[in-house]
Amino acid sequence: MKRGSAPAQSLKLPNVLGAELSAIIERRIVYLEIPPGAHLTEQEVCDEFEISRSPVREAFRELEASGLVVRHARRGVRVTPMTEQHLQEIYFCRIPLEGMAAAEAAKLATEEDLERFQDFLKHMTAAMAAKDSKTFFDHNVAFITHIHSITGNRILTDILQIIEKQALRYRYFAHITSHLMLELSQNGLSEVYDGISSRRPGQAKQTTMRIMRDAQHLIAAALRENEIV
């Protein structure tokens, strides 16, 4: 790279790192701005952000490791398709682990944690009334992510984070296509909160696992109805 070209490279994303670029692309995939099965090329990303290929390649490697893209020999990188089989594999792992996390949260949550849960639920209620599915979804995700953080179990949260990366776009898709998904999330997380706030680990665990199973069924139905699978 010529020295004189550095300022032009910094116009869009100065000093970009692969991790930063990966986070940007990941968000676009989750919110379906980049659709399932879409091809991604290094050159297109380089052109958009006016950067070199090195951080793009690093970003693609991170996205591949998280399961959000797949790499094919001589065909480049594409966003992992959304399928009912993939959904089933995700939730096979996710359901018991989320139940474990909720049980731990019921044991360990502080009053400050409970206030945060209440705040998330209030925002979800307001977003549902405003028919703002995206904001509703964001607070739904924040509620569950906070459960993970309360456990203090690094191994559990790391595993859940990996699974969550792949589950998010399925969840978002159902939230924007099915009002039943919003109702399930609102009512279900309210029940989970009751289990956590009343210090009943068993109740929190069983409720969480039940709503996760119900969510899986609703997501699968949404995929079929919208001919995604």
C-alpha cells in the first residue's frame, strides 16, 4: 500500500480490525439485512469500507468459526442457510443450557439484577404496544443475556454465546413474522422473572425450558410458512 493511500482507506472505517468488521457483518446477518445463503466476497466488503483484504479475511474466519457463514472451495463465502434441521440442532443444545442458566440466576440474582429484569420487561411491553418488533427483540435478547451474566460460570456463558450467535437470526425472524412469538416471549419471560425473583431455581429452569421448546416450534412454523426452509 502506498503511503498516500492511507487517508482514503480511513474514510469509512479507520484502523479497522477483523473483530470489529466481524461484529458489523454479524449484526447484518442477525437482522437479516444479509439474507441466508447470500454470497459474500472479499472485494465487495473491501470496497464498501475502503479497507484492505487482511481484516476482511480475519472477519470471515471469525464468522465461519461462529457458524454464521460457510466457506466453499472455489465458491467463496456465503451466509449459512436457515433450515429446520439447523434450528433443531441449535435448540437441542440451547434448551437445557438456558434452563441451567435460569436456575443459577434464581440463586444468585441481586436486587439490582431484578430491577434490570423489570426494566427489560417494561421496555418489551412498550415495544409490543408500539408494534416495534425490533426494539422488542433487542430487550428480549438483553433479558436473556443478563441471565447468562448472573451465573458467573464462564464456561456456561461462553458455550451459550456460541449457540446464541446462531440462534439470534432465527429468533429475530420469528419476532418480525409472528405476533405469537412476541406474546410467547413477553409472557414467558415474565414467568421466568417470577421464578428468579421468588428464588425458585426449579421453577425458573422448567419455565425457561418450556418457553424455549415452544419458541422452537413457533420458529419452525414461521420458517415453513414463509418458505425459508
